[in-house]
Amino acid sequence: MKQILILSILTISLYACSTTQKRGAVTYNEGGAIKSGQGKLYCDKPRKNYATELDAKVKGELSSLSTSPANLIEAGLTQKVVELSDYSSSGLDLDLLLFRICEMSINRGFSEETTKNLIELAIKTWDTEKKKKQY
């Protein structure tokens, strides 16, 4: 059950992070690479309305990773997710973290594999920290 939930969240996050809303005419080859045209990637904001202070806190924490060298991103992300898990009692959910990871991924030009790894790491870390706080 847990694996299905994680896979569902991962699939939705990757889809939301890579879709286009008719922001350009694009045709793709069989491998998924752009064959012709141009498109624009965007990240769908979570449907839940977050308090401005909480959204700003998450954005600030994850934005600090945007200047980190690529080899330190995963360690930094783990630390930030652990710190931000304290805000779950204030209503923070994983969707806002995944949205900000999506933004960072697009802004830094991460590959699909790197983005997937960061999303999986955030989900795993968030889940671990939530379990610790339940006991």
C-alpha cells in the first residue's frame, strides 16, 4: 500500500512538473525528446492554499539550494526536508515541497533522472520524519 502511494505521488509530481498548457506547439519523437517546436515547462501549484508565511518559508529554504553545487543538492535537500517537517503541525504537506523541487529542477535544468531522484528522496525523508514525530 505504501509503495502504491509513493508511486502515485511520484507519478503525479513528475507529470505536473513536465506538462505544458499549450504554451507552444511541440512535436515529440518516440523517445519523448522534442522533435520540433518549442514549449515551456511549468510546475502546477498545490491546490491547497498555504499561509503566506509558510509558503515563503518553504520557498526560501529550498531556494537556498539553488546555488549549491550539484553534488551537494541531495544532502542539502534531505536536511531541508527534515527541518521543514516540523511545520507539518502548521499544515505543511508534501505537495508544497514537491512543487518547489519541481521549480528548482526546471530553473537548474536538471535531467528527468535527477528530478526523479530528488522527488523520491524528499518523499522518503518526509515519510521517515513524520513517523518519528508520531511516536
